[in-house]
Amino acid sequence: MDWINASGLFIGSLIANLLSALSGGGAGLLQFPLLLFFGLPFSVALATHKVASVALGLGAAFTHLKQKSFSLTEALYLIIVGSIGVIMGANMILAIPAHLAEQSLGVMILALGIYSFFKKQLGQQVLPIHRDWQGWLIGSLGLILIGIINGSLTAGSGLLVTLFLVRWFGYSYKQAVALTMICVGLFWNGIGGIAIVQAGAQIYWPWLPILLAGSFLGGSLGAYLSTRFSNRVIKTCFEILTLLVGIKLLI
């Protein structure tokens, strides 16, 4: 790769991960199609993107942990139950028609963005709900399902996690984005990348340093901005990105 294409890949990765860290998901909206555009096969691009996205979680982790927006117990719960679905999804990817799955996910994400738009007070304050054993159990089923989507598809699962945490458990958008960046960006994507490789996909190592740098810097900057903006601004960013990701998956 010459320096012009390398610069384009870095800038695209930086922007994609900045938006993702700010709104709670959607890095694959730009980063994954870039890898396809530069000529990687689908499975290789998917595995490479998953591994690179771990740097997004690393970049965002320090800022969010410093803010102490959530407990480590909550994060550990999200990591464990979601990872079950991620491993299942990574092993299902070769058996699922990608076009049909991505269109279905696109419809779901568009619906969630529209739902968030019309629920003006959603996620503006912390309103703890469903945090008894029954609520955590039912929430586990939802997170495992989203984990399957994360393991098998390229974009949008972080957005699903963000809204699920807001709607089911009553987190604010700031808290939900922080949890999503650390648990999904760092752990789910790391486990998903390993599982995809185990299932037979290959990582394209020569481009990985560029993607890791873009993901880390974008995640760091996006996390910093998310702590400075209000829940209203983050909610708006979330809704804009769900619209873009949903349309991208549909067409």
C-alpha cells in the first residue's frame, strides 16, 4: 500500500472510531467498507476489522474508567453474557446469507434510531430499572442475542447494546456509551476476532498497524468528547449514526 492509500485508510479509521466512541457504536460503518474497497475479501476484512476495533476499546477505556460512570461488576456482567453470543455468532457467519442478515439488521437499527428520536427523555437521566435478578437474567438473553449479531456482522451491534442498556436497565446515554466502548469495543470485538480466525478467516496483518493507530486515536478522542458533551448531544449523535448505519446496511 502506497502512502496515499495508507493515509486514506488511517483517516477513515480515525473518523469511524471517533464517531463510534462518541455515539456508542457504528465503527464498521466506514472502516469495514474501506477494507473491502481496498480489495480485501469479506471474511478477511471482517476478521481484520474486528481485531483493529479492540484498539477502539483501549483508546476509550482510560477516559471512561477515570469517570467511574459504572461499576466493574456491571462491566463484567456485560462482558461475560455478551461473549457467549459473540462466539456463537462468529461460528455462524459462514452459514448465514450476509445480504439477508445485513438488511434485517439495517431495518432493526433504523427502527431503534426512530424510537430514540421520538422518546425525547430517553437516556437523559439515570433511572435504574430491571436491576433485580429477574431483570439481569432477561437482560442476559437480550445481550446474548446482540452478541450473536456482533460476532457475525460488521456494524451496528454497539448501537444495539447502547440503546438496550438505556431502555432496559435505565442507564443514561453517557453511561451506556461508556459501557459499550469498554465491553463491546475491547472485549466482544477481541473475542469475536479470535473466534472468527478459529472458524477459518484470516487477518491481513500488513494493514493492521494503520487500523490500530486510527482506532486507538479515534477512540481516545471520541471518549474525551463524550465526557464533555451532554446526554442530549450524545443522544442526537446516536440517532444520526443509527440512521446512517441502517441505510448503509439496507443498500
